[in-house]
Amino acid sequence: MKSTIVSGLLSALLFLAVASSSPAQTITTFDVPGASTTAGGTAGYGLNSSELIVGAYADTSGKAHAYQRTSGAKFTTFNVTGATQGTYPFGVNNSGLSVGYYVDTAGARHGFSRSSAGKITTFNVSGAGTGNGQGTYALAVNTAGTISGFYIDTAGVHHGFLRSASGTITTFNVTGAGTAIGQGTTAGPINTSGQIVGAYQDSASVYHGFSRSSTGTITTFNVTGAGTGSTQGTEADAVNDSGVIAGYYFDSNKVAHGFQRSASGSITTFNVAGAGTAKNQGTSSFGINSAGTIAGNYTDSANVSHGFVRTSSGTITTFDPPGVGSKSGQGTVAFAINSAGDISGYYFDSISVAHGFLYVP
């Protein structure tokens, strides 16, 4: 899921949707001024309805910095005080409030928000560890300014949290979540009503999807066909304002397949034509908008990633920005989709340097 990228988506018969080649569309690629062109590069993450993109870039020394890019291609870069190892914004709402985390000297993560006027507020969840890889991971923010994410404690266990616009933090764990290192509850996106989705890893390290309502009611689910072995299972990775969830699941062979879950609980699964069928290949859904359009990636048999868009009726369009690499580990990563169907993300070129992109249908 996205959180896996962040700490560095989710019926027995699969529905294979009709795939098409890319129709007329615009893909704009970009690099943040000052980004390295030989290693690292520019990654696009969050996207709002005004085509404001937030993300991170690595400079020539390898240090990560945050940026935002307006629809007019104006860049603003920033660093959170104390971010000796980098600043990473992952979500942005329609008011321009961005959220993410920064990394300190010890490698611990701390949450932050940045207003449209540039005011930065930092925070830590009580109980978050202070060691390398531990701490507070803020991932998403809704229109009310409520932030969702997870924290990792001193034992390496994950726990979900939400932080209100006034600063009140609520933590939660899904019943059945494991308590060993790497296990627990990983909360991700949040919609306008305050519904949060994510995944929890049980004591056998199997993933299961969950949805948490604004009142705290947690519903868990598994896609039929999801594997039941370690690091297999179901991951919910996106939710729209109608409560429709998108994600992916890993089967018993660790092949990924996309899914959509309606607000009533009905699940539709799908694969992009051309997706590989070996371990860690397949189809992964990362975002869904108000129209039910899903954005994500598929990994082919050569382990190259490609972007895709799936409409609510099941039509799939694939795409790659110009200049994308074609070697194993390279390709296109579609990260977020807005109400207009615009998609933000990044791609790796032939020397594995990342570049941001904006896809406009």
C-alpha cells in the first residue's frame, strides 16, 4: 500500500476489465529546480482539485526536501525545522493544507502540516517511538483538516491515528492486529466524512483490509482469493466520499490484483491486461475519486511498472510518461487522482532517476 512506499494497494473469479491504449491526454513531466539529475530526483505524491501537487525531491547531496507545484508550474520548496534527513509531504486538501512527515538525525519520523500560507505545525503521537524508522507518519488530510496516518512504537508495532484540525489526537487498533515488530494497524487515506481505510497485519503477518467510520466503528474485510500466508492478503489503499474503497490483494503466489469495494460491501476484482503473473507482479490500485475512477500501477513480466486508469464502468486505460525507463524496477508510479481525473505521480527513467508527472485526461 502507499504506507509501504511511505516507510519507504491493496470473489474467486477475477473480472478482467476491457483495456485500451491511451486516448488523447496530456502528460506533463517536471523536475524541481535543484533536484539531482543523476540519482534520486523528483517524486510527485499528493494532488488536489486545483492541480496543486506536493512531493519530495533529492538534491545533489542526496538530502530530501519538500515541494509544492501549482497548476501554473510554480514551485515552492521547504524543509521542516529539525528535518536533518528529509521532509516528505504525502497529502494535500483542496484548501492547500499539506501533511506528511520529516526525519530527524536518529531516523525517527515526526508528523507535520503546512498551511497554504506556509505555516508549519509539527506533532508526535503519544507512544510513538524515537528510534530509526519509528515515530509518527502523517499520510492524508480531508477537507475539515483532519489528518490520518499511523505511528510505530518502540517495539516496532503499528497503530492508527487521526488528528483533528484543533490538534486532538485519537489512536486506534483493529481487533486481531498483531503485536510483533512490523505488525499492527496501518491507517491511510481519509474522506470528507472522516472515514479512514487501511490494512492491519495479524499475528501471522497476513494483511486484512479495514474501514473506520467517523464514529470509530471498524469494519474488516478480505477479498476472496487473497492469500493467507505471511505478507499476503488484502490492503485497502483509497476511499472516496461515497465510501467506495479501492486497493489490491496478494494471492497465495504473491501476485497482486486490484479491487473495488462498494459502500455496501460488494467487491469487484480486476487485472490490467499485460500485468505479470509472477511474485510481486500484477495490478495495484492506489487512488479513487468521486466518480469511482481508480488510478494505479501494474507491473509487467519484466518487472517494469506502468500507470493505469479504470473508470467506474470497468474500462481501463494504460499510460506511461515520455522518457520512462524500461528495465526491471523502472517505470511509472501513479500515486493520487483528483475529482477531474487528473493523476499525480512519478516515473523512473533509463538510469533510474525519478521525475514527477501530471496526467490530465
